[in-house]
Amino acid sequence: MNREEQDGLVSIIWENVFMFGYKTYMLAYFTKDGLQGGTYYFLTYDMDQLMKCYTEMQQELRSRYGPTSLYHGIQKELRHYECLWNVSGNYIHLKTNTRQGEPVTLLYLSPKLANEIISKR
């Protein structure tokens, strides 16, 4: 476990966390008010496993949270895929970019952390 702090935001990183059978790196973001967000980076070892991971996570999230406000379905070509849910002001974002070799990433942001990130852009 590693811990970093910047501008009042504490990040804690765990390695070798399993989620739905996939090995991940997990980051959690805390402020003085508690947990504000988190990210899972899924470790996959080839394109077939990456696409299977993304598809399974997408199906799980859709079954839990319903339709997504942003949806890029799986196609045969290599490209960027993502889905986004707004659940009572909390953001859940699933993405990967097969062209750039990015891992499947699942991000959760509280309204407070989302507002901070948007205001810094």
C-alpha cells in the first residue's frame, strides 16, 4: 500500500486487488470529509482478455445502474470505448482505449471531487 497527499487530497494505492475475478490496482481518494472517489485499473494480458473484461464490467454496471448517458459499444476495430453513469450526483465511468493500449479503468467520483476536477480544467 502506498500513500500520497496533494492539496488536501490523500490517495492510497493497493496492488493485487481482485474485482470480478480480474487482478487490479485500486486507488482511493480521501479528503477530510472521507472517501471522495476511487479507481480500478484492470490488469489484462492480451486484447481478447481486455475486451472480455470491458464487456463483463459494462454488463454488470448496466444491470446495477441501468442505461448509461454515454455509450460506445464494442466494435471490431481498435478504438476508444466508454460508458458513464450519474447516480445521484456520483459519477461512475468505465473506459478503455485499445488503440493506445490503455487498461480497462473503472472510476468513481463523488459530486465534491467531480466539481473540484471540473473547476481546475
